[in-house]
Amino acid sequence: LDGVLVYTDKFHYLAWKKMADRIGVPFDETINNRLRGVSRMDSLEIILERSTRKYTQEEKEDLAEEKNGYYKEFLKKMSPADVRPEIRGMLKELHKRGYQLAIGSSSKNTKFILAQTQLTDDFDAISDGTNITKSKPDPEVFLKAAEYLCLFPNECLVVEDAASGIEAAKAGGFCSAGIGDANSADADYRLEKLSEILTVVNQ
């Protein structure tokens, strides 16, 4: 979802930054890059590596909720205009060709983002942070997505923009396509633009 169909990285960064600044923990874009494809709680652990104090589990959960509150406020600014027309066209073409489509995202805000951008009806299944216990590079989120589609991993193509996502796909026995930062990862296919998927699936 994030980084492939829509771009919410800036919102994540601003939300984490606001939380980190409040508790006096250094946070910048270099640290933020380590959080891509990582669950909320695991992201928090990375940020707190630079904290001068230890936090209890309850305090960590409160901090994660604080960040999510900031993030959701930023997400309210999203609209269908945040999805490029060629992406909507590609999704419709894939359905037209008979492919099933699923979202595999560690975000617990997946359904909210899909609703804000009017993408919900473009997907046959959603596997997200609400139904998994392990984040990428564990393959759980993709295995659940395949399960919801009633498909085996080797019948699926995972499209990812993060190296941890490509690693998760490999671990789960999926074929993978990398775009953006994952273009240089160990993906089976390397995409310069998302529409190239239409060519990949014909191979």
C-alpha cells in the first residue's frame, strides 16, 4: 500500500517526529528510512534506541497510540486525488484480465487509507496490521493475503517498495517485483514504474 499505491511516508515521518520531539528523542529522515515496512511497535523500538531512559510496555503502547493519533489527523487530508489515474487504470486492467488483487500491509490504518482514497473496491482481500502478529521481513502478512484469496504463494506476485518486503516475499515462497528502493533488492522483477506489472504478468 504505502509507497506503491499511495504515498504516506511524509505523514508517518511528521507523526513520529512530533512524538519524538515531545519526549526529547533525536529523530530524522535517516532513522525514518529504517521504519519502512516495519510495524508500529517495532518502529517505536527503533526510535527509542536513542532514548536516555527506559519505557515500560504500557508507556510504549501509549507512545504508539500518540503517534497514530497524529498520523490519522494527517491522513484525513488524503483524497482520491492522491492516487494517480494510471494506477487506477492498471488495477482495473488486472481485474479485467482475471487476476485477484490483495493488499499486504503492516499498517493498521490500511482500511482507512483505502477508504480515503476510494481504493477499497479495487481489492478482493485485505491483509494488514489488524490480522498479523509479525511484521516484515516475516512473510505472515503475505501468507494471510494469499490465504484470503485461496491461492498458494507460488501462484502470487508480491509488489514491494521496501527491501524488507522483498525479503518477506522470498521467505514466504512468493514471486516478487520491486519498485523504488526495492528496485535494487533481490526481487524477481525490477520495475521502473508500476504499470510494468501488466507486462510482467504476461510472462
